[in-house]
Amino acid sequence: MGAQLRVYKRRIKSVTATKKITKAMEMIAASRVVKAQRKVQASTPYATELTRAVTAVATGANDKHPLTTEAENPSRAAVLLLSSDRGLAGAFNSNAIKAAEQLIKKLEGEGREVDVYVVGRRGVAHFNFRERKLSDTWTGFTDEPTYADAKKVAAPLIEAIEKDTAEGGVDELHIIYTEFVSMMTQTAVEARLLPLSLDEVAKEAGEPDTLRPLYDFEPSAEDVLDALLPRYVESRIYNALLQSAASKHAATRRAMKSATDNAGDLINNLSRLANAARQAEITQEISEIVGGTAALADATAGSDK
């Protein structure tokens, strides 16, 4: 076997092994994205009803609550980025990180100090490489987040927005996550969680733009908001974690399918090259045999004379 043919066969063997791996990863991601979609759908009714409750309390209360009141001169903001712990998901992480960088640049351009919170090893690695100080990080659960994970992420953010800015608190809370639109489309989006914009919250909850009923609150509207708003933040973060998980699995499935298809194309090309090299080797061997036979025949004819 010629040296060139051996090279082609080694490459075909290597690419075939890679194709098996990417195909297996594609199938795993396909099964996980279905589970993640079900979790997103299951969390939606709770988030919707909680949003309606927050809207009812906030619009029916006469007193302004710090979590629903815009700061006159906001000076500090918190940005929560949801990335993944693993790669091999195409542009999933890079799109979310790019959106976070743009938001941070915008807020800093408006004169705000920005505290950055990151979920996922990819996002943490990005900011660590750029030597950006992170207020807090969480890793290890991005593929299958739970409500307990959402509470863990939400706790320091709620604490930060309840504090005064002089004590290290923030005036605003923003979140960057990847919204699952379809198996083929996932979009990095930015949303401001706090302070609440009541018009936007009512729109998200599906509340009609009409007169709403009046409510009496016990012990007070402020106490009700104190109890509801942390749950609201937790539910929003939980939904965003689920959206990001579903988006990541869909992106991985798409990337692995593309890698599998490319491996198949490369195997076909290498097989054609290997066949051509083998054909050339056979042709050369036949030519050498024919040439040797002719030379032997000439030598035999010369000896007969």
C-alpha cells in the first residue's frame, strides 16, 4: 500500500470516529431539548399568575414601593448574564456575551456603575480573561436548572436592589438570557427586571388595558409587595434559566448535526481521493508488470539469436 493511500485511510478512520461522537451528541441534545421545552411550558402558568398578582398589588397600592419606583438619578445597575457551562453550541454563548457587553457599555455610557453577575462557566471565563471584576458567579447547573438554583441566583440580586447605593446596592436589575423561539431560532434578549415597569408587566401578564378592580390589602400593600416581588424575581430568573437551557440544547443539536453532515461530506471526499490514489497505484503496478514483461520478452528474444 502506498504512503498516500495510508494517509487517506487513517484520516477516514479518524473522521469516522468523530462522526460517531457528534451523532451521539446530537441525539442526546435532541432528547434534552424536549425535556427543557416541557419545563418551560410547565413554568409559564405560575409565572403568568404571579405577574398578574404583582401587577394588581402595584397598581392598586397608593404608596410607592422601592422595588416599583424609578430612582430619580440612577447611579448603579446590576447585570445578570446567563451563559452555559459547556461549549459546542455554535454561537449560543457568544451572542449572549455580546449582548451583555453592549448593555454594560450602554449603562456605563449613561453614567452608571455596573455590577456583573454571571451564570455559566463560559461567561465567567470570558470576563475573567478580560480581568473584569464579577460580583458573583454560579456554575454547574445550566443544563438542567431547578427552582432552587433560581432562588440561589436571585437572593444576592434582591438583596442588592433592597440596599441603598451608598451601601453597595443597585438602582436597577437587568438580565441577559437566550430566548427559545424554535428549534432553529434562539435569540439573546435583554430585560429589566427591577424596578418594575407596570405597563410592561401588565402586557406580559396579558392584562387588558382597561379599568382594574380596587383591592384592600392586609396588613398593607407594602408588606404584600415585600412578599411577592422576591417570588416574582425568582420566577423570572427561573424561566430565563429554562429558556437558556432549552436554547443551549437546541443550539448544540444544530451544531452537532452540522458537524455530523460535514464529517460525512469529508469522508466521501477522502474516499474518492483514496480510490483515486488506489487506482493510480494499481495503474502503476500494471505498467510496471507490462514493462517488466516486455523487457523480459526482449531479453529472451536476444538470447535466442
